[in-house]
Amino acid sequence: LTRYEAHSSRLREAVAGLARRLANSVVPWHEIRALRACRLIAVDKEPGVRPIGIGEVLYRLLTNCLTSVTKTDFIMECGADQLCAGVKAGIEGAVHAMSTLYDEDSTQCMLLVDAANAFNSISRPVALWNARMYWHRCSRFLYNAYNGHAALYLQGSSKPLWSREGYTQGDPAAMLGYGCGTLPLIRSLRDVHPRPTHPTDPPSTLPADPPSAP
């Protein structure tokens, strides 16, 4: 992209043009189906398996460009509600806060909630709709990327698997997209139970409940 003068300049313009099109218009799925294909690897979680999709280099470049430009919007929207947005030192701060609460005699209970296969289980239509509300500058890009069923090719398999739900782990935008999908749930929990502390980082939450006032 940088070393071949006029050739690199034309390539950069072409990549930028594709990024603008994916971010600002609805692109028919058959035009980007090959771009969204992934090589699938299975990571042993001991126990269980974590599917990781390794996408095309061009798609990863486009995604990184879009997220780097628009990520600040989502960080401002989430604040401390959803730490996966990328608040600086957010997770470290949550760990220290929970450690402090754990050591306090007034803490009544702590609950760790860990979602099973969260990225692949979340409702894709709902997550895309939430992105339209909470991360609108990147929402159309996410819609184009997940409007169809991406082919996932596992070594040794004769046929691909199809990504039909959730976000593909390994996608540079998957963490932020998942954050959009879970943000309404997190805020609903805060509305119902405003007093407990709920530091949230996908795919788990750890509430600490202080004692009720006498």
C-alpha cells in the first residue's frame, strides 16, 4: 500500500472507495460473499472448543480502518457500562474495584456470570439493530458484513460451515459488535438493581451486592 508510488496510490484509493461503499450503502451479499469467507480453526479451551474465524486480509484491513475511525463513538456511548468498548484501563480498574469490594466486610455476595459461546450465540438481528442505535457510524458496515451467511472453511472438511448467528470470533469488529448486542441487557440490569456494582467485560459479568440500608 505504500512502497510502489503511483501503483500504491491507486490501490489505496480503491481500498478507500470500497470502505466508503461498505460504510455508507447497502451492498448486495453476492458481491462481498468471497470477501467474508474465513478459514476456521478450533482452539481447545480445555474443556470445550472455541471456533476462530481467520478472515481475508482485505476484509480485516477494512474492518480495522472503520473501527479505528468510529470506535470513539462507541466508547463514549458505553462509558463504564460495557468495558469491551475499549475504555483505557477499564478492565484493570474493574479488577481492582472488585478486589476492594471482596475484601470489605460489608459485601454480602459476589456472582460471576459467564456466557457459553457468547459470540456465536447472540442474536445477530438484534445485535445489528442495537449497533444501529449505539454505534451508528459503523452500523451499515456491520450490516453488510453480517447480512449473509459467511462460509467458514475448516481444514480437512469437504464442505464449509456457515456462520448464521452471532459474530465471528476473530473478526476485528466482533468484540465491539458483541458489546452493542449486550448493552441494553446491561442497562436493564442497572435499572432494576441500581445499587450493586456491575463491571462488565464480554463474555462475563461480576456483580457485587452491598448491604441494604437499615
